[in-house]
Amino acid sequence: MVCGGTRQAELDGIVFQLLFEEQVSSLERALVGDLSVDGFGWRHRPRALAVALRRWSDVRERGYTLHCPGYRLLAWAEDRLVGARMVCRPSCDPAGLRLYGFGDAVVQPDWRRRGVPRR
């Protein structure tokens, strides 16, 4: 795993990597997208198939569903992505207010109930 200029920590065999969005590679983004699609399933399924397919494709490519990430926390077990958490800047009223909020968070099904998000 390449970690050029990123912060990382290891806990119980899982490497947690903190990346600003511009540091996330296209491969990592695709892995997060796959994990998100698998994790969220079609729970947010739109009525029209064309919209559903476009949404799946968008999530697969971008690695997030609703808000653009400011940064991400990726959890790796060896070279396998097992979890991802995204932090975003939601729109605020008044517009000058700057807040960060948690966005998408997903854990690979085989790694659920092991405390990955809590760590």
C-alpha cells in the first residue's frame, strides 16, 4: 500500500489511512465505490432503472453517494479495503458557516461486527 504524504495508524492488524480527497487514487476511489455499492445495496433504489444504473455507476466511479468528500479514512487489512469513512462539508445556512460532517461509512460484510468503525 502506497501512503505518500498521508497519515496512517495500525490497530489490531488494520491499517487506517487518512487522506484528503485529492490524495485518493482512482484505484482507491474505485475500491471505495465497490464497497459502497455492496454495503448500501439497492436500499436507495430509485424507481426508474436508468436512474438506478446511473447512480450505481456514479457511486462506483466516485466512491460516495451524496456529498463530495473533504477527506477519507480508509481501513486496510493487508491489501484489502475493509472499511471506508468519508467526511464532507455540507451546505450550510448561513453560507459562510463552515462545518464538517460524517458522510458515507461502510464496512466490508466479512469485517462487520469487529469494531472497525469504532476504531
